[in-house]
Amino acid sequence: MLTFQEIIDNLQSYWEDKGCTKIQPFDMEMGAATFHPATALKAIGIQPWRVVFVQPCRRPSDGRYGQNPNRLQHYYQLQVLIKPNPINSQELFLNSLGAIGINKKFNDIKFIEDDWESPTLGATGLGWEIQCNGMEISQFTYFQQIGGYECKPVSLEITYGLERIATFVQNIESVYDIKIDKSGLTYKDIFLENEKQMSFFNFKYAPKDYLYESFRHFEQNSKILINQKLPIPAYEQCIKASHSFNLLDSRGLVSVSERQAYILRIRSLVQECCKLVIGNDE
Amino acid sequence: MMSDFILEIYGEEIPSSAQLLIEKSLLGSFNDLFKSFEIKYERIFSYSSSRRVVIFIKALSKQTSSTIKEIRGPRTNANQNAINGFMKSNKITNKKILDKKEINGKLYFVLLKKSNVKKVDIILQKNLPEILSSIGWIKSMRWGSNNDRWIRPIKNILCVFDKKVIKFNYAGVTSNFYTFGNYNINEKKIKFTDFQKYKKDLQKNKVKLDRTDRKKYIMAQLESYCTKNSLKKDFNESLIDRVSNSVEWPNAFFGSFSSEYFELPDFLIENILSDKQDYFSFKDMKNKLTNKFCFVSNLEKKNKNNLIKGNQSVLKARFSDAKFFIQEDKKKKLHERIDDLNHIVFYEKIGSLLHRSHRISNLVNEIYKSLGMKLDKKLNNLLISNADLSTELVKEFPNLQGRVGGFLATQEGLPKSLCTAISDQYNYEFPSSYKNLLTFVLSIAQKFDGIVGCFISKKKISGSGDPFGVRRSTLSIIKICIEKKLGINFLNLFNYLKELYVNQRIEIDIEYKFLDDYFRKRIIILLVELGFRQDVVKSSILGYDLNPYSIFQRVSKLSAFVKSSDGKKFLRAYKRIDALAEDLHIENLQSNMLIEAEELNLNRLLQEIDKKIKNKDKNFIFDDQSILNKITFVLNDFFDNVTVNVEDARIKRNRKILISKFNSCIKNLHNFSLIETK
């Protein structure tokens, strides 16, 4: 039985063998690995790019005080980005599952239509949510647009939900029972308390006024940096604004209607950043 | 000289919604191609599944037939230049090639042009890339570095006609002789020989090509399970479609979930089963939801334990998540949640959801009042109508907003009509059998407040999309007013809402004119969609109260009238006056200068209508058609017997004033000048 660490190692080695460079996580709170500049800012432009990395992600509203067997407000995604996408993208992906012991002959691997979009990043792609025996384990996307700009050539983005995959591979029902390594250490030992406390923060104590203020502050900074033609720091401010927004959302402070408006505000900034990146690339 | 043709585009998973669209588009393109080259064939078939789209043409001509086309030239006695020009444009040097033909008693040169026989395989080869690139996609994609589009990456193209490959390239793939078996099982490479064998080979390799076969196979498995377990054979049709499009070999697997989850409301269980997981749910003979479910997979039954266990545990996790939410949500009653709404921003600058709840509650009462009714005291508890927006369940399942509120209200024992209204308020349409008035009024109130709120906060909605759902909401409330016969004046509603905003100290800086234009445009769109003529709709809408139901009534009556023979006569008579009328209707008419009987009649009719307008609703004109017939008669009588442009300038001007006043008076009733007459 593969441990959590072995699953990560096997996937990374597999993709390294396929020509991807192993890079490290980005040091900011983000809702999904797509926000990592190695994805968001590299999927545009014409230069080839092949990377694999693990990214810790935070989705404050997914916190469940440690009580739900597979919902977490902090979790890990393993992401692969290959530009242009290989001809045999789907086979490569299925073989990568083989590398962690998931065989398509004995498991029902379904490609469920999921025209992925990240409204905040102004990104769209066509692809699938991958289910293994009914459980979503990955996202498989051919990027078509980022920040409103056409991706030419098209990048392939594969995002593995590592905890979900580990529960499947280790044949357990709760993420907290995941064996991290051979020492016997479990996910519970490392993260349960974190989930409990952070859920209190996300749902009850994240400071409301500060969040509104910080969102505006990051938005303003990003605008200033865009005017200075500094897309990388400007984009970092977008990541920060996005996290403030996610906290406002988990605090239940944003209605469904106003949520869209916040998203559009971040998107327009990301779009400006992409415009500058493309300009530099050309 | 006929032979069969096959085209199979094989690739990565094609979404269910796109499969039929691709088939239809390809059929259309092939038909157009065959028509333009006059290519004959016996029958054309199309198939699609999650991995392939197939066009099969039985007995397709191998070549086009030779046809003789007659090109008419100049008359035989035309000047030489014309004849030379005709010969030059048809690349003829010898005049003797031309024939002569008598047409309508005149003799013309004609050229009989024999078209060359063309080989159909060459035509296909040349046109196939164009056919594939001209699909009317709703969504499509590029991949790699190429620019061709398809729904998902293409892996292989099989294209054979007359036992030979038609070689062409699309999206980097070159056509060949091969197809593939079920991707999830062995994806065996199979050489194509003929269509019957192709179908058999696919079947052998776990591919049911025909959608109907896949559906029948699913149905048979579901029905046999129901018979064995005494369950109702009532299946979700759209789910059968979706599922049969998602696999090529639909094996059904059956699982169950713990009955502890029956504490979740049925709508939530069914939403998770069919919307989130694409599982079938089952009801017993008493129509009670059971704990059994079914999913469909390409895999063979020998793997069933693994599959069922996996799917059951996914369901368990989803249900336990939902259960956690409900337990949390039940800790607080709806009225206790009202204060929580105060912390949720509705739209920036227009306050919180609590502000919105107060406005909705007041709007509902105002609408009842405008309909001449009063809301029952027991039901007048509408501050809770929005309270479910603070629940965990709605945060997790936003599409269940309203339904969750209705469920919690029912659990609290609130009146049924109120629970139903809370539950269904976000529906965009209601069937004709749906009767709960409070639902309609609440639905109109919350959507109207949402639309106005969005315009205040966002100023304008640009582009063709509908990111805030405003366009959809607008059409919905217009539809509700029309279908449920609710005469609501939106200007009055807007003015009332404006006061509510002022009382909440919220600045409202949009003009009614903007909102009015916005609504009128949507009413026109909707009524035209319902089959009314655009000119009739426009004439009935401009200048009248913004009351969708009364506009609809007006359009219905006017539509019937303009189609009737009396209507046609009236419009002809009306056009006579409309053509002569000038901007003189405010001038004074000199009664003593009216001499002729016909102009005196016209003036008398003018007074009569004026009086009616003062006392009655303008719609009387379509309720009492005798007055329209009278207008037709009096107008025709006037124009047939009275000359307007007489020499005496004073009489001429006075008659023009009379005409203008009459026209203006009719326009007050209805703007007939916008109606087109043929």
C-alpha cells in the first residue's frame, strides 16, 4: 500500500520521466494550484513549458471542523502543466494512475464533462472531472483562455486531489486515516487540530472589517503595479485579494449576487496582468 | 455504380450534450454537398457515443451523373458585340456550337453545356475537412498547436468509400481504415471491411454503436431490477439520455445507502443522486423513495464488488456532508436567522440581505394591494423568505436556495402556502396547474428587487451574457404576470420600491426611463417568441403603461383584429388619414367652417371618441369593435367625398386641422401607424 508521500513521489517521478521539471509550491494562500504563477502566467504565451509541483491549497469554506471524512479547508493538489499538450495526453494521465496502483481495467475511470473555468482568473478550459468509482480524483483540462487571452498553443493541466486519491489507494474512508509515511504517522496526527481551529477562524473569527479593507487594499495595489508594468507582483496582489474574498465568502458575508461582482473585479486585474505578460513574452 | 461510405471520428470523451448536435450538423453538411453536386445515395445514417461520431451512407454514387445545362444567350438578331461577348464569357470561338431556341415567341442563342462526370471520392476528399470544420459548435476546442477545432481531441479518423480509404487530414490526423473497440476495456484496433462487420466487431469489443440500443439495454436492466425488488418503474428520462451517452457499453450496477440518511429531505437526496452523481434513484410502489440506487459503467460485472463499494462510499461521504449541514442548520430557526442576513452584503451600495428582505416583504404586500387583495396575516411573515441564504446547506448547494428555506419552514410547522412560496420563489417558470398566488407574488417581488438592485449597484449589464441573471429574471416576471393574469404596473412598483430605498437611506440613482426601456425590450422579445407580429407588439407597447399583462391582452386583441377582414379595412382607411395628417392637432378647429356632411360626421365621431377616452380605459376600442367599423366607414366616406386641398386656404387649413385632430385622437387609442399593411 502506497503512503501519501509515496503517492506524491510516484506521481512526480512519473511526470519527471515524461519531461516535466519538478518545481516547488508557491508561498501564498491560494484556492487552487492553477493560481501558481507557474500555471496561470505560464499557460499563456508561446514558449513550451512542462512542470509538475505540489501546491497546498486553502478553501476556507470547505472547512468542517475536522468532522467530515473528506472535506478539508487546507489540502494538497499535485499539478502538471504541459504546453503544448502531448498528443497522447489522456493515455499519459491514465498511465500516471497506474503508477499509483489505479488500473483502469478494474476501476471505473469516468471522464465527466466539466468545462472548467476559474471566473477569478478569467480562465476557461475544456476537459473533464475524472471520477474513479464515482469519486472525483482529478481535473483534466485543455486550457483555452487565461485572463481572457487565447492559449496558443494549448496547455494541458492535470490536477490530482491528493487526499482523495490517497483514501482510494489506501482503501480507507476518511482522509484523517491516510498514512503519511512508513513511520505510521497519519493525516490526523498532522492536520486534524489544524482543521478544527482553522474552521473556527474561517467561519467565525476571520475579522470582517479587515477582510473588506484588505480586499480593497490588494485590489488597489495591483492596479498601481499594473500601471508600473510589473505584472508579477501585480498578480501576487490578485492572489491575495482572492484569498480575502474566499474568507469573506466563508464568513458568509457575501451574497450569491455580490460574489459575482467580487470575482469580476479580480478577473479584470488578472486580465491586465496577462496582457503585460504576453507583451513581455512577445 | 454505387458503394457504401463511412466516416468515423474517434476521440476523447465527447460530452453528452454535444453528440446529437454533431450528428445533426454533419448530416446537414453531407446533404448540402450531395445536393450541390447532384450526387445520389440510398440512405444516410448517423450515430454517436462518448468516443465516436459516425456517418454511414448506404449506396452512394461513385460518380456524378453527366448533366446538360442550357445557358441562354442574346437574341439571334442582337448586335454582333452582344453575341461576341456571350461567346467570350463562355469561352467559345466557333459560333456554330450555339443552338437556337424560341422562348416566348422570340429566337435566342443557347449554349448546351455538358457537365463533366466527377468522381465522388475526389469530391469527398476535397470537401471533408471543410465539412468537419463547419460544425455549428456551441463549445469547441483547439489542442496542441493546431488551429482546427473539435469538441475534444480527435485520435483517429476512419474514412472508407468503395472499399478504399479517402485520404484527408484534419486537426493533424490522417484518415485510415481503422476503428477501435471500447476504450475502457481493450481499445482493440480493428480494420474496417464493411459496415455490417464493423457493427459486429464493435459489439464484440464492447461498443453499442446505436444510442437506442444503449438506452434499451439500460432500461431492460433497470426494469428487471425493479420487478425483482417490487419497485416503481419510473425513470428520469433525461438521466437515461445522459447516461447512455456517457458509456459505450452500459452495464448497470446496483447499490444501496444507509437508511439513516432518510432524515435528509427527498429533494436533497435526489439532487445528490441524479444531479451530482448521475445515479438512478428508486421509489417503492407507494411512491416512497428507497435507499437503492443504480449507476452505469463500461466495466464488466466481474468487477462489480469493487465498483459498488467505491460508489457507495462516495455517496456516504456526500450524504454525511449534507447531514452535517442540516444538523447545523436546524439548530437555528428561520426567524432567528433574520439577523444573520444583516451581515451578508446583497449588492455593494444597496445594503444587506436584511435590507432586501424588508423590501421584498413590503413589495409583496404592495402587489397584493394593487391586485385589490390583502395578504393573510398568518402568511405575512416574509422576512424569513430569504433566511435560508445563511444556511450551510445553501452555501454548499446554491441551486437549492428556496427549496432549503421551504423545507426548514415546513419542519417548523409554518403554513403550507408560505412554505411552498419560499420553496418555489426562484423558479423561472410555473406549470399551468400551479396555483399558489403567494409564490407568484413573492417570486415577482424578489426578482424585481434583484433587478433594480443590480442596476443601482452595477449601473449596466454589458455584453451578451447574463452574469447576474438579470435578463433571465426579467423574462421570468413578465411571463408570470402574463401566464398567471396578474395586472401589475411596474412603474407604480418601481416608485414604491424607490420609497423603500429612500427609507433605508440607500441612494438610488437610476432613472425609471432606463428600467422602462429595459423591460419593454424584453416584453417585445417574449411576445414575438409567443408568435405575435413584431409590428403589432410594438404598436401596443410604446406609450402604454408598463403592465405586462395588460400589454399582452392588448396585443392579443389587436392581433385578432388586424387579421380580421374588418381590421384590414380599418387599417386601409386609417392609412389614408395618417398619410395626410400634419402636426396641427393642437390648433383650433373652426366648427362653423365645416360645410360638407362627411366632415361634420368626422367631427362628430371625433367628439364621441374623445368623450369615451376621458371616461374609459383605452382598451375599449378592441372590446367594442362597432366603433372601429364606424371609424372605417366615416373615414372612407370623408376621403371619397371631401377634397382637402381646396383653393380656399382657410377651409383647406381647417380640414387639415380636423384630420390632424382625428389622427391624434386615434393615436391616443392606439398607434396604428406602426402596423404594416400589405
